[in-house]
Amino acid sequence: MRRTKFYPLFTFLFSTLILQAQVKPLTSSEILLNLKKLNVLGSAMHIAAHPDDENTLLLTYLSKERLVKTQYLALTRGDGGQNLIGPEQGEYIGIIRTQELLAARRIDGAEQLFSRAYDFGFSKTREETLKFWGENNILSDVVYHIRKNQPDVLITRFPPDARAGHGHHNSSAFLAELAFKMAGDPTQFPEQLKEVKPWQPKRIVWNTFSPGFSNQKPTDKGSFITVDIGGYNTYLGKSYAEIAAESRSSHKSQGFGSGANRNARVDFMMHKDGSPAEKDLFDGINLSWSRVKGSEQVALLVDQAIRNYNVNYPASSVPVLVKIYQELGKLDAQNTYVQQKKAEVEVLLQNCLGLWFETNPTDYAVAQGDRAEVKVSVVKRGNYPLKLTKLQFLGVNRDSTLSLDLKNNELTNLTFTFQIPKSTPISQPYWLEKPIKNGAFQIDDQSKLSTPENIPTLQTAFTFVIDGQAFTFSKPWVYKSTDPVDGEVYRPYEIRPEVTANVTEKVYVFADNQPKTVEVLVKAHRPNVKGTMAFEVPSGWRVEPAQIPFELPEKYQEKIVTVKVFPSAQQSEVKLKVITKTENGENAYSLKTVDYKHIPTQTIFPTATTALVKLDIKNKAKNIGYIAGAGDEVPAALRQMGCQVTLLDEGALSKNLAVYDAIVVGVRAYNTEERIKYFQEKLMDYVKNGGTMVVQYVTAGGFGNTLKVKEMGPYPFKVGRDRVTEEDAEMRILQPVHPILNTPNKITTKDFEGWIQERGIYFAVEWDKNYVTLFSANDTGEAAKEGSLIYAPYGKGHFIYTGIVFFRELPAGVPGAYRLFANMISLGKK
């Protein structure tokens, strides 16, 4: 069976369809707006670095006012960003932010694209950024997207200089301007020409901004035009600013909930290269059907469809839409606008017919080689003849020929059972199939970048006959359930390995030569799984027993197995790897589920490993109170140091705090925990009476800040935006005899080797004379900064504020971070 024949439409609409079983239902007025869109042939690509960099108001204006194909190319998935809603970091916060971007695009009407660039965290220079990413590789991706999508206009969000405020921002504009020059040159990246053709956009402009992304008139030399993007759309009943605010509010992990600005809004577009625009962004660009050879009849039919549209009876447009589709079929099938408009016609037909169809498995996941039962449902609500003639089940190589005349508003249900091939790939995000290397995802097939996430293997292709014309619409299998609070909930259908193994801790710290018990959760993803679990560790380490048999009769059954891990005699940082073996082979997959209500559930299958760290560490603090902030994994690290950790909610904070050797405040807790201010006086009394308090970084004036920064400690201090982003920057010791650097562990510069991503963020920038600073550090070419850790004695106790990124280093098993943190919480203990 030729499965590929159904992919072009699905690929084109992928970013808007994958998280819904249906094409988004349109109101009658929205159908008319989309008919008008059929008459517009033009496109724009907006380019920036991260999720939430995009100008959602501009995207909304372009897609819903100018009705052009609109795309946002984010070079990264935001993997290095902070996480306001949970503990995910790295590629896992990238998973969340990818889904938030797709949610935003479903609102503002644009499409989403990515490159292979990995967000490795804040970067101050373009040079550092491009060194990490590999300039040529990411430039190749931008050129590929331009050639693949053929935008008429490129729009950068940032300038290619220091004003961009971030090395990634700067690089996104720099690469966009280079790609503009290269995309039309067949001698540049010629290997791409097997799939795409050279394409030269008409112009590239910078959507200028001032601090705070205000839209002030640009001061750069050169020409610019103004664009009124703040209009009101009567078809939608909303202004573009209102729609943009909804789109921007999708970025919940970054705390970017936005209120709508309903005032007029004029943005400035600074000319950067190509043919300058004189008055309009699309000056000199043919936006009509005359840009496609032989399309005269299509243009006439589209005009007819718009003129004769009946808002009370959208199904009356079906005959002319069928004719438009047939005429499009006579044109060049490789033309990007022919492909785009055929896809738009298919969506319009589904909406005019009130057509709803989906395939729902009875479970949310299936293992490779297991059986799956699915229910196919079809209903049409538009009063127009429609016949379902065929179902093709892609991924299981099954067809079903039918001849069903669909009656109006009567649901048709069909049930099927399939054997899922053992060779079916698991639902691993394509950019995570290989380890991240040198600041980039390892994606061998560049064409995968055409979609923002995987094209599902399991789909159903529905063939309908409308006015004698066959239409085939492909939809992914999607699990559907009913939540008692949220109602109908969709979840992407997952293909899983038959068994996974999760080590219960990310890191195990060995302070001596005694073994530690390591727990592994083995989970079945089909019935009757049995096999053995083996453990790999480097020479010098030992696991007993080396293999453990397991048997799990039921699907999703879990079992905890324990082994003893004996450390090496030498200090070292290594990985323990878990391998599961069954009669069907072996794998080393674990299972991670990212589950938040604002995005569809995401499941990833990382390699089943944990970090083993043998180090020389002493810790005198045993009972720790922890005030959780915006999600971090420091409490687990504290337990690895031998601490008993109590999470301090309002009830616990109301009780006697003197029982704690130290109280640690999680990252951004003063920004996110509204009621912490009511306990501030009690916390300071705790310190005054002999307690130790460690406050991890806050953002000054950030989201939900309920307490002035100067009130966080016993004496005033101010937090700014100072940071050191080079993870190997020299940490100069300013107070070599200070207890924090000597008791119970001697801290030296060696303890700052092997750190990841950065040294610290949101340093103190001003502080009372009662504070002392312990470290000085700076990125290359910058002045030294001393605010990474400030300390003040207060009464009988000790107070510390630190922007050092312990929340990254401790879960990563960085030895020096453990030793330094142990010293901080051990202050005053004998």
C-alpha cells in the first residue's frame, strides 16, 4: 500500500491538527474569512530564537488580516529557559515549551518551525552562541526552511548586534540575514536541492523594538515603513491584540500570561536587505492567483465562492469548493501555493459539511508488537450528500472498503482490532532520538524539521466522495477520555517499548565506601512481560546482583527491584545504565511523562541511567526545612547528602522552626509564593535565634513578586540581572578563611570544575555593609561581579542569598556543588 500519498496534506497542516482529532471547527463567519484567504497568495516568515520571542500580535495580523501564510521559525525549543510551573529542565522544559508554542499558533493562526539549535542557556555574545550551535549547521536549517516554504518576506525580531540583549537573539537575526542572501544561491548548501529549490525572498526587515518591546520609532539609519497591526476583525469579533494576548498567554511555563491591549498599535519595519518596501510590507509582491501559471479558472471560482457564500447555509459552498479543488489538480503539483490552497480547500470542505471524524484507541498507549482496539467515528452535520468509501489504516497495513451514505447528524461508529508491527518506532520526539551534541540536536534527516513534532505512524486515511470527487483526509489516532472536571480530553496515542525501567533518583552521592541501595521501577506496557534486568557500570564500581529476573502479567503493572551499588575507591562521576532483556530483544529505555493541563500529555523515553558520584563530602546539617519555589529538585539532592527534608507549607511554617538545622528557600519562591511575606518576620527571628537560612535566586520585580527584595534578608540588598553564563568562568575566592569555604569541606577552585550551563543568575548587585561576598566571577570581556553569594551574620544565626545555579548543578551530580551547599547549610553546626 502506498502510504505516502496521504502525507502532504497532513504534513502541511500538522502543527494545527496533531493535538486535535478534528480540524478546528469554524463559525460561519470564520468560514467566509477563510474563503477570502483562498484568494491571497503570499507568505511571511518571522524569525527569532526562543518560544515567547515572537511578536504574536504581528503573527495574528499577518495571518488573520493580511491572510498570508504566516510562519514563526524559533531556532530553539527554549530548553535553557526557567520553569515556573514544575521541575523540568533542559530538553524536558523544551518539550513543554514546544507544546506551548503549538498552542499559541492554534490561536494566532501561524505555523511553527524549528531548527536543530539547542537552547543551552543565556548567552551574552553571538560568538559564544554560534560556537556552541555550529554556525554552518543552524544556518543550513534557516536556508532549508526558506527554500522549503518560499516566504516572500522575512521578518526578524531582533537586531544582529548587542541591542538584542542575548546571544541567541543576536544570532537569530544574524543567521536570518545570511540565509536571506544564500537561499536563492544554488551553490550554497547544494545537498538540499534534492528536496527543495533555491528561493529568494523579496526582502528582509527588522520588526524594531525598544526596551520592553515597545514600538518606538527606530533611530537606525535607513528606510522603514509603519504597519498598523492593532485592528479589529469583525469576522472573529476580536481585535488582533486580543487574539495575540490569548496566544501569548499560552507560554505558561514562563509566566507570560498577558492582558489584551485594545488600543491602536503601529509597528515599524526597518529595511535590512532586498527590495525596500515603500509603503506596504508586501510592496512589489504579487498576492493574487496570477502568480500561478494557468490558474485563471481557479481565481474565477474563488471569487464566485466568496460572492455567493451563504452565511446561513455554508454547505451551499460545497459544489464550488469541489470545482476549485479539481481545477487545482490541473496545476503544477509541486507549486507551494497549489499545495497550500488544496489543503485549505479540504479544511473548508470539512467545515462547510460539518464533518467530524476520528480514530480513538481504547487505551492511551500500545507496545510494539501488541494488539490495539480502535473505534472509528464519523458524522456530518451539513445537509449535503456525502459518502464514506474507504478507510486505510496507515502503520498497520490494513484497508477497509465501504459504501456508506452518511445521514445528516447521525453518528457512525466502527470498531477494529489491529496487530501493531514490532518494527513500529516508539513515540520518541525526533529531536531526542540521539544525544544532544555540541549545542545542537542530532537530526540526520533535515526534512524532519518540516514539522514541529513527530508525524504519527498510526493514522487513518478517510476517503469521502463529494459530488463524484474523492477526497482523502488523514488523521492520527488519538486517545479520548472524559475527565470529571475538564470534560473531554485528548491525548496523543503513544507507541511504547514493551518494558521500561526508571531509576528512582537522578543521582546517588557516595560520601564513603559503603554501598547504597538503588531502586528501579520496572513497568510493563503490554500483558505478560518477563525477562531480566542487567546493570552496566564502569570499572571500579559494582552492582549486586548483576542481573535480576522480572515477570509482569498485566499491562502497566509496575514492580520495584533493588540492587546494591558499591562505589569505586576513587572519587569519580559515572553513570549506571539499566538494560531490560526479553524474548523480543533488549532496550535501555526509561519512561518520563510530562503532564500539565494546559498542554497534551507528553511521553518521552530517555535512556535508563542515573548518576553515581563518589566524592569527599561532609555535612553537619541533618534536619532541613525547604520552602518550595517554582519547581526544582534540590530537596532530592539534600536527601542524598543525608538530610531529612521537610517541605514547609503554611502549616509547617506556623510551627516551631527551631527544630531545623537550616531552612532553604527554593528558586523564585519569593516571586511565586504569595503568602511567604506573612512569615518573613518569623523567618528572620529563626535566623536571629541561631538558625541558618539559604535563599536561592529570585527575579527582582518579576512575576507575582509580593515582597521587596530588600526585605528578604535581615539587611537590605538588591537583586539585578547580573549573571555569569560561561560554566567554566573562573570563580575567584575573596574570603579564603570564611567558614562557608572551610567547614566542614575545604572549598577550592577545583570544586568549580565540571559545572553545566552557567555559574549563576540574578546576582545581588547592591548590598548592605553587613553582607560579605565570597566569590568574584565574570564572563569573558566583562567586569568582575561579586554578587553570586552574599552572607550576613544576624543575631546568633546566618543568612545567605545566592544566585549560583545549584538547582541545575545538584541534579546533574556536580561534586563541587554538593560540597559547597553542604557548607552553607552546615553553618553554625558543630
